Amino acid sequence: MKHLLDWPVYVLIRLFLFLIGRMPAILAYRFCEVLARLVFLLDRKHCSIGLINLSIAFPEQNESWRKKVLRDSFVQISHQLVELSRLPRTSAEQLRSKIDYEPGRGLENYLKARSYNKGVLFITGHVSAWELLPLAHASHGFPLSFTVRDLDNKWLNGWIKKLRSRDGNQALSKQNSMRAILRALKEGKDVGFLIDQNVQRKEGVFASFFGRPASTISAVALLARRTGTPVVPGFIYPDRTRGRYRIRFYPPLMVDAGNDEQTDVRQSTAQFNRYLEEIIREYPHCWLWGHRRFQDQPDGADIYHWTR
């Protein structure tokens, strides 16, 4: 019964994206921004979660500042909707024209990682128009595989998976993806991971994030340690002109086998989180604050209990 509405929901979403995709860009952005501000006013659940997260990340800021950042983050998500609505008609050349690399912290760091001849493990987060990051990188001639959680709606999942798999990219379902990941690395290919969501304890380790333990995926550090593959933190962020973006790649990181594996993985994962922290502090309105990032805690505490 729960899947009876999947098809009509899919049709409505595709119709909505089709309509805003045919609007003039300035009108599409403004329309979606109005919708985003309306959702901000009505979505009390995710606003409450977002304000809890913001109080953890920015305890020095007042409530008014946090609410503004949270509202702006809803608006930023609406910008990604506009970008997604236009992707089916956007060529690789057009992507390259609107998304470039940050000078000094961009393509040169990726190429340095490639010089190890072992492929690259990318780490990123739900920052700005994150769906555009692998597509833009592939449009410059550097396709990659990346792990994603399948959507419950099979129609939407099939559509977004096709959209994500442009220009040589490969979207891998999180479930049972390890064999494909290892094969890609063995062939010297690149694999990307989103590391900013809470994971089950069996899938991660507790690593500091904004000064608080956060259950973080451990697979990246494990793969890097066991295969010697370099890790590149990479993020996309908005440029000064609306609709334009830049990609930042930090210098490659190596996970050396120095201590016992568990210690190495925990320390490296905490290091990965620090890069995510850095970009969020620089662009706080660009992160997805409404996710229960600190849901699992070592002591079992539930800091989101009153948002349910």
C-alpha cells in the first residue's frame, strides 16, 4: 500500500521540475526561493533539528543568527532544484562554463592525487549544489563512481540515478557496493563518498564533528589504509554570481598504518570531518542542517527527542 502513490508522486515531481526548468532563470530562482521560505515557516520538525545542530556547531552565535542561516540554507536547497530542473538539457560544455575549480585549491590537488596511480577516494558532504559536483568534475574529463542511498520511490530512483550517471559517472547503491568499489580502485578509478550523515554503529566510528561525537562512515579510512589510495576532500560552493559555482579540492591525504587499525581509522575519520567543518564554517548557509547528524551518541543520549 505504501508504494501506491509512488507513480503519481513521481509524475508531480517531474512536472514541477519540467515547469521550473522552462522558466527564465531569474524567475525560476525567485519562484523557488519563495517556496523555500514558505517551507521554512511550515516545516517545524526540520527547523527544530536544524537549530539544534546550529547550536552545537556555533554556540557563540545568537538565536537570530542561527535562524537566518537556517532560512538561507532552505533557499540554497531551492537553488539546487533549479539546477536539477535544467540538467537534462545542460551539456557538458555548459556545465564547464558555470562550474570551475578554485585557483590553488582545485584541479592541481586532484592531479597530485592521481599521480600516485592508485585511483582517488573522494569525500564530500551535502554542501551547496552537491549533486552538481560529480557531474561537473566528469564534464572536465574525470568521471567517478560514488555511493548513494537508493530512494524508496523506484520511479524517482531510476530517474535520478540516470541523471547522476552522465559523462561516464557511475552511481553505486550503498547496499552491497563494496565489491564494485574495490574493483574500481583496483582499476585505478575514482570513488566518492558522502560522509556527513549519521550511520549505524556497525558502519562507522565516533569521530569529533564540531566538538561532539558523530557516528561517521568508516569505510573511507579503511579502504585508504588497506589499499594505499589517497583521499581528497572536495566540495562545491556558490560563486558570487547566482547559478555559478566553484569546486575546491584539498591536498590528498594518506592513511598510514601506524597504530592498530581501529585507532588509525578513528583518527583519520576525525581528520576528514575537520575538512567538512572548515567548508561549513566558511559557508554555513550551504549545509543541510535538517539532518539528525548527532542522532547516535556513545552514551545513548537522544538530543533530538523533542523534535519527533
